[in-house]
Amino acid sequence: MSEASYSLMLRNLSNDFYHNHIDFDEYRAQRKIILDKIDKELNGRDAAESEGEDELSSSAFMQTVSFYNSTEIDQ
């Protein structure tokens, strides 16, 4: 699918949400599907494969943040 087609799909979806034809949850779900298709086609990344990576990096980040928060010394 071309970039123009994806752009049109996102524009129509945004328009439907703006005019209250769909609710916020439906808008986000449909937008995720479109963005995942774009990511797979243009970047070669599958959303299902990358979700595990994001969770791992997020977990490591949160552990680092909690480590630094718990070792701060009040002066």
C-alpha cells in the first residue's frame, strides 16, 4: 500500500473521531492497526515481535529509576 493510502486512512480515521463517529478506544485501536501496518511495510518490523523488546527495555529502565530514587540522600 502506498504512503498516500496510509495517510488517507489516518486522515479519515481522525475525521471520524473528530466528528464523534467513533469513540476514543475504537480510534486508538484502529490507529494502532494502521500504524503497525505502516511499520511492518516500511521498516520491516512486526509489532508482535517488538512488543517483547519494549517491555524488556521498559522494565530495565524502571529498575534503574527505582534504584536511583531509593538511593537518594536527603540533605
